[in-house]
Amino acid sequence: QNNASLKDIKLKYYSLARDLHPDKCRMEGAESAMQSVTAAYSSLSNPVKKGLYDRYIAESATVDGEPAISYSEWEARQSFTMLPPIL
């Protein structure tokens, strides 16, 4: 959801983290899913990274709404490879 607030993102992350935590979820692939959820939360909870991701979605969307290229491909086409530190 593109217009999710930081509070919404945080609530969803905690819900998924609780459900997918390897100590509680014995489902195969739970650890990998937890790592993916944590990585997504790390990016989406950072306003700069979320802004870049939102721009990626806006610039790479196709008719069916799915990105035409991966985020890493899109990022490589930009003039940056790393975000400058926020001071």
C-alpha cells in the first residue's frame, strides 16, 4: 500500500514478525520469510529509502501494475549506488 503511514507499516511489521518468528513458527521457510519482512521494514521505515522505493514503483510500473524491472536494476540505472549519510 503506497500511502501507508509509518504507524501502519510498524503495526504490520510487528504482526508479521510475531507470526513468522522462527521460535514460534515451525513452517518451512519461516526464517527466510522473517528475513524478508525485516529487510522490507528496514527500508520502509526509513523515509528516504521509502521515498526512493515509491519513486521506483511510480517509474517502473507497467499496465498491469507490476514493476517492469527489479528494484536493484532500477537503482543501478540511477546515478547513485548508496544513499548519502543523514547528518
